[in-house]
Amino acid sequence: MALKATNPTTTKAWKQLQAHFESIASQHLKDVFSSDAERANKLTVQWEDFYVDFSKNRITTETIDLLVALANELDLKGAISKYFEGDVINATEGRAVLHTALRAPKDAAVFVDGENVIPEIYEVKQKIEAFTNSVVSGKHKGFTGKAITDVVNIGIGGSDLGPAMVVDSLQYYKNHLNTHFVSNVDGDHYQEVIKTLNPETTLFVIVSKTFTTQETLSNANSIRAWFLKSLPQEAVSKHFVAVSTNIKSVKAFGIDEANIFPMKDWVGGRFSLWSAVGLSISLALGYKHFESLLEGAHQMDEHFKTTDFNQNIPVISALLTVWYNNFFNAESEAIIPYTQYLNQFATYLQQGIMESNGKSVDRNGNKVNYQTGTIIWGEPGTNSQHAFFQLIHQGTKLIPTDFIGYVESLHGNKDHHNKLMSNYFAQTEALMNGKTEEEVLSELKGQSLSQEEMSKLLPFKVFEGNKPTTSLLIQKLTPKSLGKLIAMYEHKIFVQGIVWNIYSYDQFGVELGKQLAKSILNELTDVSTDANHDASTQNLLAFYKKNC
Ligand code: F6P
């Protein structure tokens, strides 16, 4: 059954939220904390190894009630069932959205076109496990009889970002295999990677859901040509495997059927790391850790499916985005992990969130008359504090920020971890409280300045505060807790899409540029082509062709 398609701004709850917004928008977080001693407890959700404190947001318990009423009025519950049960909720592409089935237990049953997809999922998992074990143990030998030392994932977008982020985030758990990622069609990217590689000991994993992506096929072809300079054609089967839905094209590329790890079209690229797209994760970390990642995600799926909305981490998190985006007119959200391991996390979420919810036509095919989507950005703390935090603290934009921290560090250096986490705690406090004129003056008084000097400096040193943050405090970075965290953001994306009445699982917006690039490539390689461009593009092309 199709998803309901209601313009959220026409609901009763939206109107109540508007009135509520007007009554609380000017409240300062500092004041709401001092008027309610129980606020922090009331607005914190503890679930398994996650402690999620929503209390430093510009909300009251009534805000949560009204946002939940909005979700109910828009039938979020019904939509969640359709999502998990394999309904065709990606209606514009005529597909189900079933990344959740990839991490469901073996005895689950999820039907697509009348067929339970779980047995096939487990067949592919077994293939991933067997292949991983044989490569990691050294049983799988390259063409010249040497064990594999390096794995290169060739893919882009969802066929790169998820595996690359997870392998980097969980590098503490890595085995001896060196893992590399080639994504950009920029030839310098693959050249830099292969220059350190020995073809005799390298395994190439070509990942492309469609197997039509220009970047991936160009990189795969160039890398294969480089490989064939040292080894014969028969060596390809020992060194190249592929992950795709497009078995015919993979075979046409020259990869044996036995070396193909299939995936299904009901797995969206940006949600595909749980499928065979995660092969590089399994190779880099070992299958057991890959399985734990999936288990963690499944636990978050269960939390999301079964928990009341007012205690449901992805639901509250998504509704807060709606609150800031549509009532406070916030345009972006920052994601700041206080661990260097999650260095690539914001980049990964940029695709997940912005490719999904960057839409301006609703599920009825009408142009929306409200804001959708959020701009996602971020970098690990404390580095980001020394880069862009100034703007979050004292700039003119409201930037709700997720702070992700861990109770335990992996290598266990307590001194460093306490320093790191003191910054994690201090930043959210500083963003909330700011610094008043009185506080600044009393600080300046201790600095032997004249009255005039103090008055001059005063306005620059005041921090308004009242900047919203959510603190996620997780016990430890493990494959399982990372699985939970990623799944949390996946469900957040889903809930936002339901509320905004948009289709989150297509990505037609990336097509136009691809089409134009194809025809411009013809012009760059064929001097006789004279296409019709605007004057700016025409000049740029002429300048490039003349000077290249
Ligand atoms: O950028 C568009 C996109 O289709 C993404 O959604 C996808 O993750 C990426 O390209 C790569 O696609 P494929 O896995 O088919 O090569």
C-alpha cells in the first residue's frame, strides 16, 4: 500500500506547533533549565549503551508532545510498518526499501512480490563469510600463489562512502589486510592508490549497484589495464570480484559468476553497506565484526519499531530537525563526533541525508510550500572547535548540533580522553549558556583595563548562547554500537521524509549533471562537435580546450 500523502502544514498539530513556537521561541535555554529541575531527566532517553540528552534543545515537553501529535496525524506508525514490511514506499522507482531486512535475523520473514527475501540474504552472507575467511586466512591465493595483502574497493557514492566510513571508523578492529578506496574519476586518485600496490597480492572489489556508473567503470577499466601489464588475463579471476545487481554487465566486464556478490534493487545505494556492498568491511575487519555491525543496526531497528515515539531516539531526533527547519528556519545541522575515528561520519551522512531528503516535490507531485532537507556538515571535535565553531557560537545562523561522544576510549589513554570529553561537555554548556554582559564585565575587570577599553570590548565578548545541541553519549565505539548509530540516522531520514511528505529513496536530482557531462565529454574528445551552450560554459570550454 502506498504511503499517505498529506501536506504537513495543513494538519492540526502543525498549527498548534506554530502557536507553540511563537510562545516559546524567545525563551532562553538557561532560563528553562533553572525553572525546571527535572528538565534534563525528562528530556533524556537511555537505551542500551546509548544516553541521548535532548534537553539542551529549544523545546519543552509540550514541544515533544506536539511533534509526536504531528507524527501521529501523519500516520508515522503506519508508514513504519510499510517500510519494514517491504511495501513499495520508493514509489517513484517502484521499489521496496529494505535495508532493514539485510540485518534481520535468519528466522525473520520479509516478503517482496510474494517471496521471502531472508533466505537469499543469508545465502549472500554465507558467501561473504566464506570468501572473507579464505582471503583473511591466506587460503585464497593470488595468481602467482601469494596471499592477498591489499584490498581495493572501487566504487562511488553509496558504493564507497559507507564501506570507507565504517572501515575507517573501526580501524581499531582491523586485521592485517590493507584497505584502499578508489572513487573519484579523477585519474590521479587511482594512480596514487596503485602506485604502492603489488598486483600479485592485491584484490580489487568493484562495487556498483547498477554497474553503469561512469566513475566506477572508468576506474575499474584503468586499474584492470594496469593489472594486465604485469599479469595475464587468466589472473583476473583471482584478483577481481564485483558487487552488483547487474550480473549481465559484470560478466561482460570479464568477471566470473563465482566472483559476483549479488545485491537487490530494493537496497538503496546510500543504505547499502549492510548488503554485499559491505564486502570490503568484512574483508578489512573480519566477518564476525561485520556481523556485529549488522546486529547493532538490527537492535536499533527494533528500538525504532517498538518504542513509543516520545522515547524513540530516531523519531525524536527527526522531529527536532522538523522543528528547527520549519519553525526556526534553521538551514543546516552539524554533526560533531568527539572521536577521530568518526572522521568520515559527517561526509557519509551528507549522502544519506541530503541525497534522500533534498526534494522539493511532495508525494502528490506538487511543489512543496515549506522547507525540506537540511544541509549536513561536521568534523570531529576538538579539531572543529579550532576551525568553524566560532560561527556556531557567535554567528548569525542557528545551527542545531549533534555531539557524539564515547565514555571509553579504545586505546585507554585516560588523560587524553578526559581532555577530549571535557571539551565535549564544555562546548554544549557554552553553546547553551553563552556569556552575559555582566559575566564579561567581571572578567574584564580582572584585566587592568580602563573603563573605556572595557566598554569597547564588551559587545564583542558577549555570547548570546541559546544554541541547541543534542548530546549522544555512547559507552564505547564497537562494531555493534556503530551499527546502532548508523541505523539511528537512517531511521531519522525516513521519519523526516514521512513528515515532509516527500519520497526519500529516489535521487533523480543527480541525473541531469551526469547527462550533460556525457555530452560535454564528447565535445572535449571530438574537436568537430559544436554544441549549444550558454556563453559562460562556452568560454570555459574554449579556454580549457585551448590550454589542455
Ligand atoms: O550519485 C548517484 C548514485 O546513484 C548514488 O545514489 C549511488 O550511491 C551512486 O550513484 C553509485 O551508484 P552505483 O552503485 O550504481 O555505481
